[in-house]
Amino acid sequence: MKITLFTSNKNRHNYLINLFSNFCDELFVVQECGTIFPGIIPGRYPTSETMKNYFDKVNDAQTKLFGNSYVNKSSKNIKVLPMLSGDLNKCSLSFLSDFLKSDIYVVFGSSYIKGHLIDFLVEQKAINIHMGVSPYYRGTDCNFWALYDDNPHLVGATIHIMSKGLDSGSMLYHAMSNIKTNPFEYTMSTVKAAFHSIAERIKDKSIFEIEPIVQDKSKEVRYSKKIEFNEKVVKNYFTKNIDLNSKQFDKSLLKEPFFFNN
């Protein structure tokens, strides 16, 4: 089996690369690289002491769940095309041609894909890992907003078919976590739930047997935009007494949920 993965360069993204490489014949990785010091180095997020504090906690949780993951360059079945974050939509299909001959395409953590590439991926029924429980939370930083809104039962991941709209494709299933040590490890463990569930279901090919269902957008709680995640909101988040058990999972809200327990 050949897999193409569109992803980024933090520990969790490298972990997914290595996870896929363990079972596929060939893995083609388009890796968009950004700063590994959000909140300190200017980039997608504002820089300040508050944002540094927030992302320090994110990184601590990431290290605990994924370790210090590096792409296993000794693995002969991995081919990586690195580029700066935001460059992907400037690439022609011919430039990416060696990476567009796979059996399955997976997107996690890339920039918002547009143009001819999204047309290609939609045609190929590529799979997106959306960190948020659709259709309730769509957009960016969804699991942060679920906790901010006191909806810990809607923290998780949605594995769905790619579409041209952001996080709007037909859903295959949800991935959730029962690890509720603290908000940061809880949200990060849902990433691991998404990774292991999709790897397992690609490996045994059961993912091709799941019937996708169209998202009911009338159930949307919040559609979050990047600009809304700012210092003022994060400061307010730190004042909250977040109870991860305040609301229990209602499986009727989820599609074929996969739960991560350790």
C-alpha cells in the first residue's frame, strides 16, 4: 500500500509519519514546516508571555503523549518533501507528481489546501483528520473552544472525507479519549486516538468499508476562526475551572466512536 500524507513538523506530526511507515509499503510525506515555538516566534499565533505559557503546556502534553519524535530517516520506505508552511498552494500538480500516485491520501496539520490540489484530493476521496468533533465544532483550535464553552464531551477528532469547504466533508467516524488528567493532556490524547484509529483502520482496510454520513450543519455549536484565538481569550481560559467530567459522552452525538484509553 502507498500512502501520501500532508502534514506539518511538530512531534505529533512526526509520530504520525513513523506510525504510517510501520505498515505501508511506501509513504510519501509533504511536510509543511513552521516554528516549533508558537507564542515565542511570530507565526500563526500572537507572541506574548500568556501565549508562551499556554503553548509551553501544549508542548509538555505533546512530549508526554508522543515523546521527542523525529522522522525515522533510516526507513527506506519514507520519501519527504519539506516546504515552508503556506507554500503548498503555490505548488503545481506536476511539481508534486511523485507524491500523487498513492492508494490513499491523508491530511493532518497542513495549511488550508486550495486550487488544483484540493480538486485532486476530493476526487481521490482523501481523508482529513480534523481536531474537533464535527459538526459541533468546526474551524480552528476546536478542542480549545469546546473546553472554553464547557463542552468537554465534545473534545475529540473527526475523520472525514475531504471536501472543498473547511472541515465540512462527510464523516467516517469520531476519535475520543478517556484520558482526563488535565485539559492539555486530554486534548492531546485525542490526537493520539485519531492517529492510532486511522492507522489501524487503514492497515486492515476497514476504513474503506465505513459508510460516510453528511454533516448536519444545524448542529453546529461554534465555527471558530484563527483570529478569535488571542491573548485575551487565553487569559480568560486560564481563569476557568475546567471540569473534564462535567458532561458525559453521549454516543448518540458521535459516529462510530473510537476511544483511546492509555
